[in-house]
Amino acid sequence: MFDGDYDYLIKFLALGDSGVGKTSYLYQYTDGKFNSKFITTVGIDFREKRVVYRSNGPDGATGRGQRIHLQLWDTAGQERFRSLTTAFFRDAMGFLLLFDLTNEQSFLNVRNWISQLQIHAYCENPDIVLCGNKSDLEDQRVVKEEEAKQLAEKYGIAYYETSAVDGTNVSKAVETLLDLIMKRMERNIGQNKFQQNFVRAGAKRK
């Protein structure tokens, strides 16, 4: 799409309990279709996508499009892979935290995942978007939208109800996270660890 050239390489990590649909979610985002074969992620895997990001200026004007190479890392949800997963936390710039709307325990565990991020990520308040996945299974829902919104509000993070099957809000959640990251970079240009660690990695390839 960009002849191998890009402005920024940005890494996102998908987190959440095993079985919440992380792999299917990322597949839907990158390929635009549902992968019905359930394969448990062993350790770490990743998918990639090229996008153009345009920031909206204060006067509503749209800036020049930045060419973004997104790496979306897919992590295993099982406890036995946790040490391997947390080793990747520091390398990620943003986090998609998924739970399953039909599985209450996966929702209750969101707090644990956030506390892990506060310890292991690049800072104590990393950019996170919370996704209540499997919104297509409305008849099996056990987590109320209001409950999830309240939890997201408590942590000051965005919340979307998503479906890896029909694509509902999948792109929107990723775009929201990308917007948060790009705005963080604009605020911190040349100032801190975030910028040094990540923008250097995203320098234009020749």
C-alpha cells in the first residue's frame, strides 16, 4: 500500500482472558472477515495492517496523513503464559483489553489485567481501550452495558461493545486507541521515554 515505506511503526497488544476472542478480533480487523476456526494462541502471535492517520487540528482542519504500520500483538490468555505475555507489555504503545460479554468471570478479571498493565507497561496510565466482545450473542449476554461503562469510567478509558463475527466497532476501537497514541506523541515530542522508545522504532524505512 505504501511501497514498504511508513512514518511510524506502532505496536498494540490485545489482552484478556483465554477464549474472549482476541485472535478472531484481530483477524476481523486486519482481514475484514471472521475466522471461524478456534485456535488457542500459544504465547505470542501478531498481525499487521497499514493505515493512514489524520489528526484533526484545533480549527477542525485535517493534518497531513501519517502512514502508520500497525503491529497488533495477540497474547495468550492462559495463566501459564502470563510471564511471557507481561514481557511484551513494555514494548507496546497501546492496549486493547477484551472481555467476553457472555462470560462474567472474564469481565471480573478486567481489573486484574489493568493492575498488571499499571505495573508492567511503559507508564502507570497507559492508553487502553476496553472491548466487550461477542456483542452478536445478545441472547447469551451476562454483562450489562451499563456495568461495563461504569468500570471503564472508573479507569478513565474508552469502552466499545464489539463483535469479531460481524465486525461491529472493531475498527472503531482500534482507531480510538491509535488516536490516543498519536495525541500522546504530539504532546510529548522529544520529551520523554515514550517518545524515545517508540518513535525511533517507527522511523521511516528507506
